Amino acid sequence: MAHKGASTSVAESSARETRGPDSVEMALVVNGVSRVLDLEPRVSLLDALREHLALTGSKKGCDQGTCGACTVWVDGRRVLACLTLAVTCEGRDVTTIEGLAEGDELHPMQRAFLEHDAFQCGYCTPGQIMSAVAVLNEGHAGSDSEIAEWMSGNICRCAAYPHIRSAIREVRGQKTGQ
């Protein structure tokens, strides 16, 4: 026998949208632009960005969340796009490497990476830059050891770490006036 009010909860639950396994329409705000996509709920944010929005700056390195090449921001916080479901980003602001520059004007961290030769093959560079900006915004760039610790989720197989830290120090100095 159903308890009093059971019909209300059934009505409420049937009114909720059920998602999956078929494709569903979802709205993502990426780099300030609202986009509506038809995706399966299990599609990663990385695949949505690269394959459905043609934003190929974020790289698919390991596809396991261990290299950091896919680092993007969701609501200003670093996330690994390969481990984040696109559907979880509805109603949130997603920023990719393509969204850092202001028109033709590179972000200061992008310029510093160029000036300090903070890349070699360049594959990890978008994720490194996204993390580097976040490290500064989070206040974790007080020393080289702190930078190394807070950037440790981003692997550079070419070992450009000294140049990456140098670029971060330069932008930190610009922000603090040093």
C-alpha cells in the first residue's frame, strides 16, 4: 500500500528529465559563447570540445587524467576535460586555451611561454598554460617549489619545466609589479 503523498513524488519524478543512453540536447557556454549540442550523456567534455565544437587546443594526451594536456577551466577552476562529462558542465562557464586571448592580443601567460621558450613539441602547452594561469590566480606561485608542486598535474615529456617556471615567474612579476 502506498503512503500518503506517493502520487506527488511519482508525478515529480516523471516530470524530471531523464538522460541517457540516447543523445540529448545540452547547452554549454564555452569561451563566453552559448552552444547547443546533441550528445550522449557519457561524452567527455574533451570530446565535446574537440569533436563537436572544433576547439582542438585542448589535447587528448593520456585520456586517463594523468598528463594534464586536456586542462580547461569550469567556472574558473581547473578540470581535466578527459575525465569530466560534458553534461555536468551545463549552466557553467567553460574556458579553453582558445578563450584566453583577447582577439589578436595574447594572454600575458601565452606571451611569456613564447618569450621563455616554455615548450618544445608543444603538445602539452595548452594544458600547461591553462594550469599556469590558474596557479597564479589561486595564489600558488610564491616559489619555484610551490609552482612545481601546483603544476605537478601537467606533464611535459620534453622536460621544459625550467622554462615553464620562468614564464610563470615573469607573469607573477607583472602582476605584483616586480
